[in-house]
Amino acid sequence: MKALYSLFLVFALAAIALVGAGALGMERTFGLYIPFLAAAVFVVGFCWRVVQWGKSAVPFCIPTTCGQQESLPWIKQSTIENPSTTTGVVLRMLLEVLLFRSLFRNNQPQLYSDGRVRYASSKWLWLGALAFHYSFLIIFLRHMRFFTEPVPALIRGIESVDSMLQIAAPTLYLTDLVFIAAVTYLFLRRVVVPNIRYISQVQDYFPLFLILGIGLSGIFMRYFAKVDIMAVKELTMGLVTFSWKAPQGIGAIFYVHLFLVSVLLIYFPLSKLMHMGGVFLSPTRNMNCASRKFRHINPWKFENVHYHTYEEYEDEFREKMVEKGIPVEKPL
């Protein structure tokens, strides 16, 4: 039901754009006003979330590690998995951001009929996430040709490599296929795997259906319902130059695609998708593990605040601790 509710919501959003830009003729609203508002909400919301995270106190050394910490000189340290220097932290962050290192090391628990729990590799999730994010990035860079004039050589090169197989006319982009396949896999994983389905909520299904709707509407425009590319270029260039031009005859399907993208931009700062910015501010990733090299003093330990020490705690509960067999420092 949660998945169906999310799917219905995406269909309703597509219907709003289809009726508004098609039957009601509100091209300027769906082609100019809403996208501009969505971009403003995305930028302001993204910056606000990052600033809020940046202001959060991190009084302790709490990096997530999976290797030997720096210790005695004759013990070999894992400089990337458990870094104690800024260089090591940068290398670990690069592996995390570019190759999803922690997801690659992830294990999936499996409960067998004999009651034993075993941990198996979960590389398919890593591969699906990697394919999704990189295909999304390439598609995003390809679309920059609509917002630049002249089109940079880098974008033309990416587009040429993406269509190197020269399949069909217009040319089939490889990332289009990879993108749809990756999103479909991530959705099916949430539906098929029982424990993942149990913890999945509407906010997990909705962005998947929304992104899938964006991809399918874009593919439908390119290969089936042809749109006026020059008119689209004129509209997008009007957005970046604030000239506010809404050419006629683009087609309602384009406004459906653009409206879904606008909804994604507005939804982004409010959702789990903000992990794109949050990973750089996560203390479990961006801190070096030097707890044995330096003493980390709690900055919240104010002198005028009375703390309930262990001695006071034991004095208060000594009889009950002895009664339950809990060892105490002072006898009764």
C-alpha cells in the first residue's frame, strides 16, 4: 500500500502538469514560474540544511573505522580505513564519495532454518547504487547543453561517448538504459526482500517513483513523442538568463517532465536525498581517528555544573548492587 500510494502521488503530479500546461494553457506557470521557484527552494534549502549540520556540536572523536588504528611503531596501521592524518581522511572520503566504499563492504544477514545467522556479501546493492548515481550524473551533465551556448567541449564529449554504439535514430544513450535498470532494481529490492519491505516507508518509495517518472518521461520525449528541441533550448536559456520566454508548441509531455524535475528539486532538501551533502559533514567519516594520540576533552564539561560521579552512584545503590551480585569498589 505504501508503494501504491507513492505511485499514485507521482501519477497525480504528472496529471496536474498535463492538464495545467496542456488543457489550461498555463505554459508560463509550468515552464517558468514553477521551475524558477523550485531552483530557489533547492538552493536555499540545501544551504540551510548544510549550515544546520555544520553548527551541530561534535565533542567526541567518533569516526567509523574498520582497520588497525595508529598505535605502537611496530604495529602496521591501516592508513585509509583508520586514518590518523588529514591526508588519510581525504583518501577515505574520496573512496566513500566516488566508489561507495562503506556500501561495498556491507554484509547482508541471513537467517537459516537451523536458527543460525550468517552474513553474506551484498555487492548487488553496491553495484546498483553505483550504476544509478553515475548514470544520473552523466544524464545531468548531458542536459547542461540546454543551459549553455555554446555547448562546452566536455559536455559534447560526454554525449558522444554515451551514444558511441549508435543504436537507432535518434541515437540511444547507454545511460538511459542503465538508469532505468538501476532504479527498477532499487525498487524491486524494496518490494521483494521481506526485511527491506518491512522497514520501507512512503518517503522511501516516493523518490524512486518520482525519479523513475522523470526518466521515463524524458525517454518518451526523445524516442516517441518528438518535441521542438529549439523551443526547449529557448525556454531553458530564458531560465538561466532571466528573460522569461515560454515558446509555443513545445508539447505538454515536456512540461510533465519539467514539473516532475521541479518537484524533485523542492523535495530534495526535505528528504533522505540530502545524504549527497550530509556525507561530507558526517563526523563518522570526516574525522581522523587519533583518540590514542591526543586526549579529547569534552567541551561541555562546565566547572559550575555538578556531575553525579560513580562514587556517588555506588553510595546510593550499593546495597542493591550487592544484592544483585554486581561488584562494588567499597564493601557494605
